[in-house]
Amino acid sequence: MTQPILVDSHCHLDFPDFDDERAAVVQRALDAGITRMVTICTRLRNEPKVRAISEEFAPVFYACGTHPMSVAQEPMATVDELIKIAQHPKMVGIGETGLDYHYTSESAELQKTSLRLHIAAARETKLPLIIHARAADDDMAQILTDEFKNGPYTCVMHCFSSGAALAKAALDLDFYLSMSGIAAFPKSQALRDIFATAPLDRVLVETDSPYLAPPPHRGKRNEPAYTAHTAAKGAEVFGVTMQEFAAATTANFDRLFWKATG
């Protein structure tokens, strides 16, 4: 049987965890069947480094935005700024942006402002919005839904680990849910049950590396090659073969991240 072809739709290759062996990390991903990776810039001032990584490695694309946990420490992104960055041929998504009330609830109003600016940029560029949501399900569902009424846009709920209500709100807008290593943790059955209610054509897979390594690497540094472990669990959740799950999630990625198909 041929090796399944997968995509790591969300990783952080610019993080110092990878500085000593970035080329080896990319090669291990390729060896594991991960043919493309999207590395995420979480602070706009780091965009040149992230862009350079995408330019150095053919299988690597990038997205750019201001992470909600960084909004209070960073200059507020502008729509024009994001649109300008999006002109780069390997820049394929807007974000990650979103709301995090678990760690940074004190900046909630700034986060909401930043999120709406990123949505406007996603709407204008037709690039997918990449959402981080933690402990903010109600506000997140409300903003995503209200903004969609102002004009459609595409979106992925990155590293989805929220509740069933936010999953439904996202899926009702034809957004995507991305499965990370969390979904493979033994105690994540409730999360797996939420994914099982989603249409398979609305699911992506990711690592969020260097974080959230799936078993059998849990507790260690994560890397894009480990996408395969999460995908194996995803195949179980949906009752399909690894080949079928890989083909479906790759097709979903191509549909959403249309600029990364070249």
C-alpha cells in the first residue's frame, strides 16, 4: 500500500525549538508523507522570518496574523497591512487570530477588535481565516456569525478543542474544524465525539508543532511528521481507512487553502 499523502495545515517552524534542525524537520515530514506544511506567523514583526522559511523550503507555505494572546503587546494589525502581506505567493491564510479568555481575558475587547480586522482582511483577500479559540465559545460564535452576515469568508477553527455549540456554529457557516494531537489524547473522547458529528469534507489535520504532540510522542516536542499519528486517530473516529482519511483531509485543505495547491 502506498504511503498516505497528508498536509500539516498548522505548525510554527519559525519557533526557536526548530532553529537547530529546521531542514531535518522538513525532511522528516516529507519522509512521513506530509507533502505540504503551513507555518504560522503569530506576530507581524516576525513575518520576514516566517516568509523566509517558506521561501527556503518548497513544501512550506505560511500564514500571518496577530495571535490573540499577543494583541495587547503588539501594534494593532490593519486590514491594509494584512492585504499587502497576502500578496506574497506563498502567503496562504490570515491568522492565527481569535479569542483567548483562558490566559488573556483582560485584553478581550482588544482581541475582538483584532479579530474583526483579520476577518475583514480574509474577506477582502479570499484567503482562509485561521481561528484560535479558548474559553471564549459564545463570543467567538457570535462574532463569526455576525461578521459572516456582513459578507462571506472562509475559515478554519485551528486546533479545535472547544464545545459542541461552537463546532455547530462553525459548521453551519461551512467552516472547517482542524484536528490536532489533542484529539488523539486518551482522555479526549468528548472531543472525538464532536469531530465524529462533523462532515468529513469539513475536517483538516495539523500538529500545531512544537506543541501538542500526539501519542506516542506526547510530552515531547511536536513536529510536522507527527501529523500521521493524529491522522490515524482521525481515520478511527470517522470509521475510514488511513488512505481515505488522508485523501479527504488533503482535498479539504486544497479547497480551503487554494493558494497552496501550486
